[in-house]
Amino acid sequence: MSPGGSTLENGELPTGSAASLLQECLACGVLVVNARGRIAACTPEAAAHLRAKAERLRNAPVTSLPAPLPKLIRDAAKSGRPVTNLEILPTLPRRGAMTLRVSILPVKTRTQSQIVVVLNNLTSAPVFEQNMRRLDRLASLGTLSASLAHEIKNGMVAIKTFTDLLVQKNQDTELTEVVSRELQRINAIVTQMLRFAAPKAATFTTIHMHELLDHSLRLLHHQIAGKSISLQRRYEARVDTVRGDDAQLQQAFMNLLLNALEAMNTKGVLTVATEITEGKPGTRWLRIHIQDTGMGIARENLGRLFEPFFTTKKNGTGLGLAISQRIAHEHQGAIQAQGEVNRGSTFSFSLPVLSG
Ligand SMILES: Nc1ncnc2c1ncn2[C@@H]1O[C@H](COP(=O)(O)OP(=O)(O)OP(=O)(O)O)[C@@H](O)[C@H]1O
Ligand SMILES: [Mg+2]
């Protein structure tokens, strides 16, 4: 039992105890016991916590309350010391188990002394507390995974350089190839995690989107080489300047382009097209379409593509589109997906055109 830290002096209400009592009093019940040991007042919540009728409790002697409440109240009255946040299992015959949190505050004024009893039913609290703890854990998981990803990534750079060298020297060694491939996969996951959990502050500059798209396509050259994939550029937008973060936009387009290539596997047509569309008066959008002739998208998956961790791929992280969408939003833009099974897909990225 915790007698609490404050004592009553000069008949004053100890402010610390009163404050904490008020604080926990959101769903609490309150009983007031008079100097004659009878219940002078009782809120409906208190009656509910004690599984009794309020009118039967009013004016009843304290001894009619379930144990151990009578003794606790008597002791507090005698010593003048408050009891704060004591958890009890009151004896409520044939009424099931219940945990109550009790605070008892003897209040002495010049004319009368009373005992205020505050009751909280904790029986349903664990669910709420569990949810709060889970939310807490999720929040810290985000921060934790960001720092973890960061550390892993630093180590990966060195490991990857050396295994690449090993693979070059031992072309036919299956082991080194497996190691290299798996390292690449881990590297991709960690990069995505880092991006998702802790995006670094964006640096906005004027971007020429056609240049950025060309650069992204150049980076994918080796993924296309050796396959029957043809590339079509249809840059129809007369203006291609936007305000944006170069690295972020490139990452978004790499995700979309990689998805398109993965959807086509070894053959198909990859089209990158741009156009200007009119929005509300005075606003123009640069729309970039990444179109493939790949496997397409099942109708039931269309609504889930941008959810983090949604993937239909064996080795996918399911973060690519979630990240791309976040980047689009950070640029006041949007991404839309269209697709039909076996008839290819189109991802359209819209960004406000830089006026002037
Ligand atoms: N061009 C596309 N054609 C068909 N399906 C697509 C296309 N782009 C995305 N998808 C579907 O959306 C899912 C989510 O894509 P997302 O890029 O977020 O993750 P992923 O590609 O599975 O994994 P990661 O990008 O992390 O390697 C994919 O698993 C796939 O089912
Ligand atoms: Mg992807």
C-alpha cells in the first residue's frame, strides 16, 4: 500500500494530491464519506464501479462497501494521510473479478472533515493501455529502424565493394554470386527503409524533368540491355521545369521505371511520356506517364499498391510505390495507377509546373 507523499497540515487540502486526483478523474467515480462514517455522496460512476445502485449506497455506512475499502477509509481518516493510486481487488461476491484503482483523500475544513474516495475501474484499462503501448512501440520502431538502417547501410558499402571484386575474380564461383545478389537485395531494402522511416530534408531547386528522366533511364541501361525491351520517349510537354528535390524525384522515377521493367520481365515496350495539362485557372501540371506492356494489375490490388509493404513479388519490399507517393505529395503532386491484367500498366506522376 502506498500512503502517498503528502500529509494534511492546518486543515488545508494538499494541492499535489488534489491535482493528481483530478488528473486521473476522467472516468472515475467519487464517493464522499462524512465524519460519521456514512456515504454522504456517490456519483453514478462510483456505484457502477462497485456494481451497486447509487441510491442504496447513499447514506449507507462505510462498512457496507466491499473489502478492503472500509479498512482503507478508516485508516486514512485516522491518520489524516491520503492514499494515492492503490490497486485493489475488491471482494464482490458472485460479481466476477475486478481491479479498482483507489485514491483516498481526507479533507478537513474548519467546519467539517470528510473523506473523498476516487475509484477507477482498471478492468477494461489493459486493452487501452496495451494499444497505447503498441502505438508507442510503433513510433519508436520508426526511429529505431531509421538509425538501424543507417548503420547497416554504412557497413554494406564496404562489404559490397569487396564482394563485387570477389565476383569479378571468381566468375564461376556460385557462392560469391549468391552473396553478391543477396547483398544487393539487403542494400535495396535498407535503402528503402531509410528513405521511408527518416526522409532527409528536401532541397528544392529548379528541375528540368526531361533531363532527370533521361538520366534515370541511363541508370537503367544495364537492366534493359540484353532483353527484348524497347524504349520509347514521347516528351510532348513544351515546358518541363518544376520545383523539386533532384535526388527524391529521381528516386521516385527509378521506383516507377524499375517496377515497369520488372512487370515486363524480358520483353515489351517501356514508354516514358510527358504532357502539360491545365488545372484550376492559373495552374498547369506536368504529367509524366511511365507505361509498360507487362503483366498489368489485378483489379483487387489497384487500391492497395501505395500501401507500405504491399507487394506481390517474392523479393519485393513493397516500399517503392509508398515512397514514390510520399515524394509526389512532398512536391504538391500526385501519382495515379492504371492497369489491367496482361495488358500493361501506366503510372502517371503529376507535378505543378513552375510558372514564369
Ligand atoms: N508497373 C507495374 N506493373 C504491375 N504491377 C505493378 C507495377 N508497379 C507496381 N506494381 C505492383 O505494386 C506492388 C507494389 O510495388 P512497390 O514498388 O511498392 O513494391 P515492390 O516493387 O513489390 O517492391 P520494391 O519496389 O520494394 O522492390 C508490386 O509488388 C506489384 O504488385
Ligand atoms: Mg517496386
